[in-house]
Amino acid sequence: MIMNNDNINRINENNNKAIPSFLVTGATGNIGSELIKILSRENVHVRAAVHSVSKSDKILSLGIRDIVEMDFDEPSEIQYSIFKEADKIFLLTPNFGTKGVSKILDEAKKAKVKHIIYLSSDSVSLKSLSSKGVEVFIYNEKIVQDSGIKHTILRPTAFMQNFLNNSFTIKTQNKFYLPWGNGKVSFVDTRDIASVIAKILLSDSEKYENKIYSITGLEVLSCNEIAMIFSEILGVNIEYVNVSEETAFNEMKKMGLSNVLIEYILDLSRIIKQDYASYISSSVEEITGKKPNTFKKFVEDYKYAFKQNIVL
Ligand SMILES: NC(=O)c1ccc[n+]([C@@H]2O[C@H](COP(=O)([O-])OP(=O)(O)OC[C@H]3O[C@@H](n4cnc5c(N)ncnc54)[C@H](OP(=O)(O)O)[C@@H]3O)[C@@H](O)[C@H]2O)c1
């Protein structure tokens, strides 16, 4: 269903050239919402594909009026009209979705989309990791690569924003619980991922076409080091509690996570424990010209979510 696809004049009055048009999927999520924010400041046309229309207020408040509803789980409803006139697409598949991806590529091809940026995961490059979750990313990457559409595949490491899921215990117990031992991870800020995507969408250069980039932050950190950063910024002692896989499983079950997601997280935890998720790539700086955010910057910017006296 198209909510508000106004007939928008896509010709730049200054140079008579068509204004570039981009389709952003996952537009209400961490990366998508930041990407929409960046693109709303540019002279481009943005179409936001949303799953829950009720979450579109923020997009509308940025002046984006072309909002379409799209559900990956309902491929038959993924129509050509969603892709029509889009020059480039940012494609984000919700956790472990493969449904709908082929249909999206078929319709995008019909609509003559020129370039697709697919958000995969760095877990694909962790050779020692075999997990159903990884197979999904490999499958989706292949569909994108085989589509014949020019593409860029981004493989980010674990997001700093995942720690927002630990904000409740950080606030109420000064603790966070993870089954990661003392393994180190090169976390990345989703705002940096959005900057990378925006740069590629806005670029006329062919240099990003048919390339795969690992997207990491600047530093590799263990959970004990992360606890020290939280303690410094929040001004209270925050403790990391290294829990068993069984405890982690039960807690994630209580949170309502799917079995595939839980298994994937636990498979990743084993890799993290062995320090296999701890290398650094320079892609963020190479593409955006800006160093990626540090974990300290992330906690400073999201302090409101972790501070005890602030109830969200
Ligand atoms: N977390 C990590 O550390 C990590 C690392 C590497 C890669 N990734 C990948 O990054 C992606 C998540 O990115 P994110 O954090 O920006 O997303 P997010 O904040 O989790 O949001 C997911 C987005 O997908 C939408 N969505 C959910 N189900 C959908 C469906 N059936 N059809 C269409 N859209 C749907 C959501 O809309 P509603 O809210 O309306 O449902 C939301 O806009 C996933 O593919 C994940 O595997 C994550």
C-alpha cells in the first residue's frame, strides 16, 4: 500500500538534471532512520519503505512524504510501484529474513534500479562460524550478486547500539550480562554505517560498484573494557557479568527472541570468546573521510538511555 506517494517534481531547476531518487528499506530502524536523517538534508528524493506505518512520524517530521509499506514476509505484496523511479536502493533484511529478497530484486530489476546497497554482516567472513544465521546472509548476498544490478555489500561487525538492550540492568543494577568471556570485538556505531551508505548513495563514482566492505569501528574492546567506559561516563561503577550460555539462552527466551536468533547470538558468542571478531577495517574512514566513532562517544551520546535517574 502506498501511503503518500505525491507526484514530486524530480527535475533540478538550476541545471535541469533529474534529482537522484533513493529507496530506503528498514527506514524506521537504527540504520535506516539515521540514513533518512542524512538524506533529508540533501537535494535528493527519498522514498522510505516501512514495515509498521505507525512508526512513520519521525520520517514525516523530516519532510519525507513518500512512504510506502513493505513487508518482507509477504512477497506477493512487494510490487513494482515500490521501486519505480528509484535510482538506488538501500536494502536491509530484518533479522534472518530471506523471504521477499528475490521478489525485491526481481521488481528492482524491472524498475531499472541502477545500484543496490545490501546490509549483510561481518559474520559471513568469520570462516570458523557456521550458523543458520550466517547462511541467511550468504544466501541474500548471492541473490544480490546474481541479480545483475550493480551492488555494494556492507558487512558490519556488532553494533554499539546493541548495548541499548542492556540499558535496563545498567540502570537498575549497575551491571550488564553477556556470555562473551574476555573476548574482544570491534564494535561499530550504526550512525557510521548510515554515513557510509549515504556516501555511496550520493556518489556518482563507479568505485563502490560490485564491492564488499567490512565495516568496523576504531578499537577492539572486551566487555571489561566496555564496563570501564560506562563507569567513567556514567560516574558509577558498572560491572560486566560473564554469564553461561544456558543463562543467556533463558534470558533471551524470556525477551521473546526467536530460536534462530538466539542460536546465532550464541554461535557468535563462542567466536567472540576466541577473539575471532576483533579485527579492524579502515572502510568507514576511507568511504566517509571521517574516523568512526569510539565506544566512549557512543556512551556519551546515548547517556540518557543508561543514566539511572532517567526513566525512558
Ligand atoms: N545488531 C548487530 O550487531 C548487527 C551486526 C551486523 C548486521 N546486523 C544486521 O543489521 C540489520 C538490523 O539493522 P538495524 O539495527 O538498523 O535494524 P533494526 O533497528 O533492528 O530495525 C529493523 C527494521 O526492519 C524493519 N522490519 C522488521 N520486520 C520487517 C518485515 N517483515 N518487513 C519489512 N521490514 C521489516 C523494522 O520495522 P518495524 O520496526 O516496523 O518492524 C525496522 O525498520 C539486520 O539485518 C541484522 O542482521 C546487525
